[in-house]
Amino acid sequence: MATDSNPLNLDAQIHPLAHAREHVLFDLLARYLPADSPITAAQSAREINAHFPYFQPDYDPTLPQQESEIREPEEVGDKWDTRWRNMNGFVAHLTNSGKRSYLGNALAAIRMGLEENPRKAHPKNITYNCRAPAAAIWFILCALKIYAGCREGLSSGKSSTSLWTGEPGLDLPRWEFWMQRLETLKGHSVTTKETKDLCQAAIDAMNQCVVEVDG
């Protein structure tokens, strides 16, 4: 049974200007996520809810109202980039734990980070240094689940984006396309060192995943 306060060694990377509540919630979730955690889902939900005043829904929304943040960052800037990356990292851990599958969210984040044409969507610095790192996090943490979905050819109702012209959903050609995009972004002049490092870590995780699955 897990007794360590952070048995999975999760890294919150909480922004200095973030609300103190984020530290409290991270500590709770770090204890809840392990498979052998003694904390039940109901206990965790009650403790989380206690930190979101019900009388301030418009100013301090409860967790159900934060669902949109998983699919789209609220704003642009260092603080929001960090929160967007952390949100995707958190749901990737949930997917790995088997508590709930967020592969649809993975595809949404990867599509925004690796498939959008920045000339038609957002400026390059936003696409490459906010959205691409969030996509990379999914491969770093959840490559096996994503690759399994690609091998199975899991469908998706989402339309393709400007840079990907194949079928929507998960498949092996799209997996190869993502690896090529990560290589391209890693060497792009606009990407920061942090983004380059995340892209390389994602490529390494994807290659390792293929070796483990296909031999």
C-alpha cells in the first residue's frame, strides 16, 4: 500500500503566481493516483470539492467546470502554458492508471500541437512553445496507450487538420507523422530549449514504445 506522499514522483511545475490551492490539490492527487492508494475516489472528490467554494462558481469554478481547460488553454503566457502542460500531464497519468481513458483528449492536444499550421491557427511561438510541449507530454507519459490505439485503429469523429491529410482518429501512419513533426519542431529556430528537450524526450519514448511492443 502506498504510504509515500508522492510515490509516483510526479512533478507539478506549479507557476510561482499560481493559487496556493494548486499545491494542496497536487499533494492530494499525488497520493490518490497510485494503484495501491488507500484513498477512495469518493474521499478524493470530497477533499477536492472542499477547496472550491460553491458560492463562487463564476470566479472560482469547481472541477466539472474546468473540463474545457483539458482541451484548450485558457489564455496565452508562461503561467497558462505551464497549467496547460500540467493539465495534460495529469490526465495522461489518469489514462495510464486505468481510472479513466482520455485518449480523445490526447488526440486533441496532439492535433493542436503537431498538426495545426501556425500561419492559419496561432503564431509559431504559441503553437511551438505552448501546444507542442503539451503534445510531447502525452507521448512521454502515455506512449504505450497511444501506440496501442494506433495499432487498433481507434476511430475519431474529429476532422483532420491542415498538416495531416490522412484519416481522423488513431492509426500507424499518423503515429509516423507525429514522429516526423516532433523531429521538425525539435530543430526549428522558434522553439525554446525546453521545447526541443521535450520533443526529443517524446521521440525517445515513442521509439522505446515501438521496441517494447513490436520487438
